[in-house]
Amino acid sequence: MGIRGCPNLMLPAMKKKINMLLLYGTVLLVTAGCSTSSLPPAAGEKLMQIIPAPVSVQAAQGEFILKPSTRIRAAGGSDELLRTAQIFAEDLMPASGMLLKVRAGAPGNNSINLSEDPALGIEEYVLEITPRRIDIKGGSAAGVFYGLQSLRQLILPDEAGTFQSAYSIPAGTVCDHPAFAYRGNHFDIARHFFFPEEVMKFIDMMVLHKQNTLHWHLSDDQGWRVEIESRPLLTEVGSQRSGTLVVEEDTRRWVGYDDVPYGGFYTKGQIRDVVSYAAERFVTVIPEIDVPGHNLAALAAYPELGCTSGPYEVCKLWGVFEDVLCAGNDESFRMLEDVLTELLELFPSEYIHMGGDECPKTRWEACPKCQARIKEEGLADEYGLQSYFMQRIEKWLTEHGRKMIGWDEILEGGLSETATVMSWRGMSGAKAAAAAGNSSILTPNSHCYFDYYQSPDRSTEPYSIGGNITVEKVYGLDPYEGIPEEHRKYIRGVQSNLWTEYIKTIEHVQYMMLPRLAALAETAWSYGQKDYQRFRAGMENMRKVYDANGFVYAEHMFLEPGI
Ligand code: TNX
């Protein structure tokens, strides 16, 4: 296959070297306008703008003209590939004004030909554009889907946003595969609720960036948001709060409550719809039920599960609260097992997130049942009790064929051998997990908290929880920083977190996510190819993709160099 061949056909050690040569070769060709080539410089440049950056890009002679008569052909006619083709055809409409027809069967000219090639990695693809046809081969339908996402970025309306009667796509070959297997985005729909259609829009934004995991934060102090038939009060009581705190924007101070009832939850049917919408786009949904802290909504529904007799109220303000699930009461575990039994039917994911963060120990210190448990189990203290709590749930999950993820607090008081740690308080959680031989996912609040401001100048932004994480800061995340070479295999990937205390609409969600999501995706997908200057140049094209698809985004990086 020579130098234009697919990277996976080469030995792994050779692979990187050759890919880099290709990449730099292309850069030289493009920027120096290589005299041996008659290529217009713009051809290679356009392919170089794909975000996240592909592993290798090679420009070629000519262009493919996409027109309404162009067909999308799925070879082999598998249902999955046909569906993938149809999703692409529909996704292309808002940017092109064309709804291309999808056909099963053999490849042809004037076509985008899709096929699976078992010689490629599962998420790998090769996109080849020639004047006669476009071919996308993927290691699976997922790989094909990612190739289509790259192609999507090459088909855009003109400068004025007007649809064209035909689109010119520069010829060339893109060979590509992700750096990390886990490419996640967390979405908190507990503090503010988002309808299923809005969660689907969130997924649309993810797939454009080749992200593959939605971490769905389904419960917190301020609301329980998933229907559980065996425990109906969780939603009847726990999904509603009687008001929400009000912050005066000028002084940025808390001035009281609005007394406006606020609530919402998903029926099982709605959960299934979102999970299958995601699966069709190769996104796994990992549900989170956060325990033992952050549980006032569940306690309001079932006060007997707290250490005091309550009463408890679904929380109206944000923060960390002392009332948590009682760890000495077996009923707490029975309730969680009931919840998880129903949840596992809804979510086929290998992993289930059980929270474990921010659990104050004050109630447990004064609770006779918790103290009795510490004694019976020979635990050192309340941190040992938290570890007991999490490991007991993990054992249940393991017996039911699933694996547990927890926030990095699960390291305190003793970590099980199998749990995956989500490192949010910096990188230290990942380091400690790796040293213990546990997997981890990086989501440090220094780089990955998309609820923080995105410019140092807060006056230009909607009110937010605090902090400041610019696009460039997100871009700078190095998941391997401080991780010894031999432990790197434990880093499964990276994730952004979107906590929604101050985010109420999907437009605001998009504004907080974009363009920071693009910067995160360059670490998740293109770790070995990162170059901020090239990324910035590529974002000029990506912003047109956002515009064409109606996504709201923050403009700082386009207006102010260095942000
Ligand atoms: C910390 S990150 C939390 C959330 C808040 C968030 C606000 C984590 C595990 N817990 O409960 O919403 O900070 O940025």
C-alpha cells in the first residue's frame, strides 16, 4: 500500500513515524506551495483544517464535485451501515441544503461509497477523495461514521451562508484513528433539567467532534430525574423542588429563592429513546446515580434512608450538604439495588457511574447505625465506611456483569482492585489510581470544567459558577503529565464536565461547550498531532460548521489572539 496505505497495515513502531512524515510532508507541501506539484494550496489546507486533527492527511490532484445527484452507497447493505449513511445524509442537510439519496450495494462514481474493512481498527477510517468518487472505509460502522464526520467539515455554504448548487471537495486521503478509547462529555441534568430532544442535541454536538461517551448525571441534591417503578417516590417527590436560589447578577450575590416550583424527570421510554439515539451515533451512555452524598432528593422521597429522621427537602440551593445516605442501614443498599436493577435494563453500558464525591462525614460520626457498621466491619473510620459503601455497590454491579466508575474520592479509605477512577481534583487521582493498577479517566477541574468562565473578563459572559478555563487552557491538557511510562496504559481517556447550576437552556449549554469541546477533542482523538496554531487555523472552518448547524458558541478565541 506504500505511503498512502492505511497506518494499521504497518508495524506499530513504524506507524507513528510514517504518519508524522506524512503530516509534515503535507504541511510543507501546502505552506511552501511545493513547486513539483500543480496543486492549488487551498486543497491541502482544507483537509488540514479537519478537527480533531487526523493522524495523516495527503492532498491530491483535483476535486470531487458533490451535487444533488450524488449518492451515498453502503456496500454490503448492512442495516447499521445504511442507518449510518442515512444519519449522515440528514446531518448534511442544514449545511448543504441537499438531502442525498442513500442506496445499498456496490460502490460507484458520483458517489460517497461506504464500506467496512476488518483490516482497520474498530474506530479507524480511511477517507479517499478523488475527482470521480469518495470512498470511506471503516474498521466498523463506527469508523465509517467518523470518516463521515470529517467529510462533513468539507461541505459548507458560501461565506454569506447561502447554499450552493454544487460543492467542491478537495481530493486527498485521510487516514485516521483515535488516540484514546474513552472520549467523554458529562452532562448534569439534575441541577437543571433538559428534555430528551435537548440531550439529543448535546449528542449531536459530541459526534461532530468524534466523542463517544455521554456521562449522564441523573441524580443530585436538587432533583432525581429517572423513573424507577419499584421506588415511585423518587420521581413523585424527588424530581420536584419548590424553588431555586436567586443570584443578583450585578453584585453576584445570593439574594434568596424564586419560589417557583421546578422539576422534571425522564420516563423509561424517554431514556430508551436517548440511549438508542446515542447508540446509532456510536455514543455509549453511562448513567450516574451519585451516592452516598448529593442525595437530598432521594432522602426527601425516602427519609428513613437518612441518619436523622429528617424531614428532608429537595434542595433549592447549590453546594455540598451534610445529610447523606445512611451507610449503617441495609435499607439504603436495598433501595440502590432496586434502582440499579431497573437502571441496568435501560443502559447496556459496560460501566455504571456511582458518584462517591463530596460526602461529608458529620452525620455518620453521630449515627449509631453507622458507628455500629464501622465496628462490625472493623473499619478504621468514616472514610473506611465510605469505602465500604462504594465497594459493596461495586460488588453488586460486578455480580451483575458491570463495572463501576467513581469520582476520585473513591480513593479515600481504600480503593477496590477493579473500580475506574474519574480524576476531577487535578491529576492526582489518576496518578494514585495508576500506581495502584486501576484505570482512570481524566477530567481535572483545572482544564475540563466547562461550567467555568471561558474568558478572564467575566463581564463579557453569562453568570457562571466561577473559575476561568480558556480554549487554550483546555487544549493544554496532557493526560500523561506526571504519569510514568509504565502506568500510561491505565489512562483510558479524557472528559469534560458540564455542571448546570447556572445553565438553564440548551443554547447556554452549547455556548459553554463550544468551542472548548473542539479543544478537548484534539486531546481525546488527536493527542499525538496537537499543535495549537494549526488548531486555531482549523477552527476558522469549524466555526462555519457550527454556524451551518445552528450551534451557539463562544467567540473569544476568534476575536482575541491568545485565548
Ligand atoms: C463539584 S465535580 C462537584 C459538583 C459541582 C461542581 C461545580 C464533582 C464530582 N462534584 O457537584 O456541581 O463542582 O463546578
